[in-house]
Amino acid sequence: MNTKYIDLIDQTYYFPQKEFKLGENGLEFHGIDLMEMVEKYGAPLKFTYLPKISENIKLAKKWFANAINKNDYKGNYNYCYCTKSSHFKHVLNEALKNDIHIETSSAFDIDIVQNLKAQGKITDETYVICNGFKRDQYIEKIAKLINEGHENCIPIIDNYEEIELLSDSIEEDFKVGIRIASEEEPKFEFYTSRLGIGYKNIIPFYEEQIKNNERVELKMLHFFINTGIRDTAYYWNELVKCLKVYVRLKKICPTLDSLNIGGGFPIKNSLAFEYDYQYMIDEIINQINITCAEWEVPVPHIFTEFGSFTVGESGGAIYEVLYQKQQNDREKWNMINSSFITTLPDTWAISKRFIMLAVNRWHDEYERVLLGGMTCDSDDYYNSEQHMAAIYLPKFRKEKPLYIGFFNTGAYQESIGGFGGLQHCLIPSPKHILIDRDKNNKLTYQLFSEQQTSEQLLNILGYEH
Ligand SMILES: Cc1ncc(COP(=O)(O)O)c(C=O)c1O
């Protein structure tokens, strides 16, 4: 009988895969020898493999270029990076190597834009799409950016007061977009997203506040489906509803020339993940072409704001299994040396699934386990709910340390987990390693941050003041 972990993986999935291979030391991710990294830096650790960011941006741009060609689409495509998925400078520096634009969500985001401008990473030509609910500070910072000459800054109007607030602070004429509040999937507790302006109210809003306003030019319609870009009746239905608003508005608003379809491209969350990105983009472009032809209006330029897709697949986390607690005949708890709640908060908050694999001991026998985090919170676990199938790992043996890796964790986990801040049960944030390739394609490693110390946490808590 094949009872080794390697056999299990081999029989369950196609393995090896493009980014996952088994090397002499254990699992390799994009050619990174993970055990070598663990031996050098210790675990727990988090890492970012920067080249994957550029790879994904290039892929999306290629898929859109293909679809535009194939459908003889007359508009162009603009890739924006949704900064809230990871604000780190190293992430933006890598993303901005690829001639892209920026989407912001709050006041401090504009300070990042100013910082990037000062460094020459972006220019006045870069689109800065400002989403989010806007109040004083955000409005002032957007206005300052525009007053300084950043004409391609486009605030997306999220509520009825924003045009007036912006007009009070911006000196010259300015462009805006309007966000359509999408209808949520039927299983949601509420019908309409709180973000944006309802479908039926868009045209009345335009007529009341923009049409006769000489200072404001409506350029973009923005639409974002919370559940992502998926091949479901719900998605296509919402897209068509949005396109109907676009063409109706275009008939009465000649300056409108762009459609922003938001973020929501999925990322690989299992070794069995399948998603036909090219098909989805072809079909979106095709739908836009059809609707615009029917209504005899020119097609819009397309904008996207991919967050997870840009940065998600660049990140990973490695933990050591410290101990095994057998709580009854069936339940073996492998305790990791960190916390899921604080380091991968989406596993706890929204039962998000990530790729999880053993890093070493692939030639050992496997067993079924549950994974527990170190906080005393009973919800600090990762199990088959997130993982869909039961979790199997090489058998725990005290004298043979076992390391496990979570992959494609690069989006949202640091900001939601509060990187460098207070942590549940004061379990410190792990160290973070940046991995890149030099001009000879050789891997390079840089320690971005050390594991949080007791002093840092006590300082936040006021004990060191
Ligand atoms: C307006 C807007 N654009 C883009 C995104 C990015 O979504 P994703 O990370 O799924 O690509 C979000 C995420 O919440 C969003 O609210």
C-alpha cells in the first residue's frame, strides 16, 4: 500500500506543478528551496516572492490584449493595482515596473501616491482611481493631488455629497467616475451593496449633479462584484445590468469613455484549481462589444483593479508543527508555532482556503490531522472547512521536525492581521523575507522584518512609556 505523503499528493493531484516541485531537501516553490530558507531563517516565517507579481500583471495584460485583438475591440485596457491588498513599498515597486496604474481606498493611500511620485515611480500620466467613502482628509488629499496637476486622478463618486465636497477643494475642472452599487448575490443578508450608488439612481444623479456642472466631467463608470469575476449566471447578469447603465449614460454624456470592472480575479487556492482566465476576459469583452453595438455607442476603455490577482500568489507562510495533541480516538491536533487568526486572518474570518502542503518529510507515512494555532482561542484552527477535504500530513514524530507551508497568501493578510501591531494572545508577527531574482536569474533573499519582540508589543501597550 502507498502510504507515503508523496504518494498521497501524487494520487490526488497532478504533481509536480509549474510552481511546486519536490527537490532533494523537500518542497520547492518557484525554485525556492523552502527547507534551506527555514534552516537559514527559522520558522515561523512569511515570505514574498516578488517576481510573481510582475508575472501575473504581464499575464493579465496579455489576456486582455488577446481578447481585444480577437474581438476587434476599439477601446484600450488599463491595469490598476488595488493597493489595499498589500501597501508595502516592495510590492508597489515591483508592480510599478509593469506600466500600471493605481487604485486607492483611503486618505493615507494618497500619501503613498505622493511618495511614489517623489521617487519617480509614477507620474501625472498614471491613473489614480480613488475609491472609497470620502470625508475631509481623503477629499483634501485628492484635491491637493489634482491641484498639483495630476489630471489623471479620478475620484469615483461613492455617495451623493462627494461632488460638492470635491468641488469646494479642487481649484480647476476635474474628472470623476461613479460607482454602481451592485446587487448582492441572493444568499447575502442584504440586497444592495453599501458601496456606490444604486443602478436606478445613476442617471438621475448624473442629471442632477453633473450634467450642468461646468467643472465636473464624468469619465468612468465603476462596477465591482464582491464575489469576484466568475463564470456564474449572477456575474453575467450583473455585468449586463451594468452595461445597460453604461450605454444609457453614454447616450446623454459624451465625456463618458471608460468602464472599470473592478477587481475580483480569483487566484490558485488548491492544487486542483481550474479557471479559464482567457475565456472570461474574451467573454467580458465580447459582451461589451455586443451591448455597445446594439445601442450604437462607442465601446469604453477598460480598467481593472486586481488586488489578490496582483499580489496573492507571491506570498507564503511556513510554520513548524510543535507538538501533537491526541484529544480522542480520532482527533489529532498538530499545533503550529504561530497563530492562524493573526497571521492568516482570512482563514478564521471568512473560512478562506489556501494551498497547504508539507515542506519536508514527503517520503514519510501520512496521517489525518487537525491544525491548531497557539492562541487560546478555540477558533484558531485550520481544518477541512477551509481546506474542503480532510488534512493529511506526514506523521508527527517528535525527533523529526515537520514544517508546513501555506501558499498564495500575499493579499490582505498583513493589513487585516495588523502587521507589526498588537496580536491576539501576544503571539508575535513572524519574520518576513523578501525573495527576488538578480540579473542572472539567481534567487536573492532579504530579511524585511524580524519577528516582533516583547519590547515592541509592550511598547504598544504603554508599558515602556
Ligand atoms: C473597489 C475595489 N476594487 C478592487 C478590489 C480588489 O479586489 P480583489 O482583491 O478581489 O482583486 C476591491 C476589493 O475589495 C475593491 O473594493
